[in-house]
Amino acid sequence: MCKSSLIDAHIHLDLYEVEERGKILQELDLYSVDALISVSFHLQSSEQNLAFARGDRRIKAAAGFHPEQELPSEREVEELLAFIQKNRKDLVAIGEVGLPYYKMKEEPSLSLCGYIKLLELFIKESKRLNKPIILHGVYEHAPIICGLLEKHSVTRAHFHWFKGDRETIKRMVRNGYFVSITPDVLYEEEIQQLVRDYPIERLMVETDGPWRFEGAFQKRMTHPGMMHRSLEKIAEIKGLSETTVYKQLYRNTTEFYRL
């Protein structure tokens, strides 16, 4: 169906219904999607994604703790870090990790301190294991994360579905961080502006599925095949040929994740 290949740089494969996940995996070749970076919410999610990866070479598992939830106990953190250490050869990255921007919008009194401490643990582990880190960090939380990455000299950082101010974007570009573009690039000016501002050499594409999108994707299950529409829009915004963008984004993702 599609002549040029893509990689989904950020998907929650374990959060799909069994039938949906089966459909996606059955159709990857049809849509020329070579691999899925499947990120995790917590230890159980990490275990599930790793099991998927061991059963299908196209699935690449990342282990982490999503910040938009209650903080884990010390024991849970220890168990997750032990899991990452034990399975480091089979994991392509640490993620999804970051800071709870949306949770704090709902709970303004929520303290950020514990989340920063936890994120710093993951950043240090990323450096120790020489694994890339996949980050959930938007708006005013992004500069905090940049500061932690700089503190520990971690440069293999991937900010997924990033949203933030122009100064932070410039800082991320200077530091060599990557960002991945979601299907809402078709209709969200903020994401389109990010594509204009960010160098093509540091871009990837993602779905963040099963999160659903609007516009042309309204009421549709989020499928990695949607990324072809994202790439067409990126090429249009950048004023580049689709062939050039396909090749560059594929190279970016394979080199960043060492696939």
C-alpha cells in the first residue's frame, strides 16, 4: 500500500484492546511500518511490552513510569529499576517518564518534588545504561527536564508530543534532543509551528496510540498507518520532497534507538 517505510516512535501497545492490537500488528506490513517503540506506564506495563517484543521483532520495548499518575512507592521504584537492569539488553529505551503537567492542572496543590526526584533517577539510569530516554514534558515543565538532562550530561533524549515556548525549543535544538510529531500536525497550528522550528535531522513521527485524534481521524482507532498523513504534512511544511522526509525520519529513528 505504501512504498516508503516508517517507524512509530511512541505507542502504548499494551493499552490497546486485544482485537485492536491484533489488527495493528497484522497490518504493519500493509502500511510499511517497520517497527513500534512501545512505551510503558509502570512495571506491569513494562513487563507486558517486553513480552510483546520477545514475541514480535517489530516491537521494541521501553520500560518506565508515566508521570500522569500517583507516585509509586519506594519498593515499586526499586522493582522497576531492577527490572530495567535485568532486561537492559532487550529494552531499547527508558520511558515513558517525565513530569505530571496535566495531573497538576487537575490538582494544583500537587507537589512536583517527588516527581522530579523520580525523573532524576531515570535520567541517571539512562546515562548509566547508555539508553535513550523518552520524555513526557510540556510547557513550563520542559525547562525543568532540560535542566536535569544538562545536569547529568544526557543528550539521547526524545520528547514525545512536545509543546512549549520558542526559547525552550531553541534550547532543545542546541542540546540535540529529538521530538516526535503526532497526527494532529494535520490540524493543530502549535504542532505545525514546532515542525517549522525544529530541524528535520531531529524529527521523528509517532501516534501515542491508543490516544485518539480529531480532524480526518475523528472516531477512528489510532493506527500507525496514520503516520503517512503526518509525514505528508511535515514535507509540506518543510518544503521538502516526501521521499527526502521519509528517508530522513527513518534514519533519525533507527540511529537514535540503534535499531
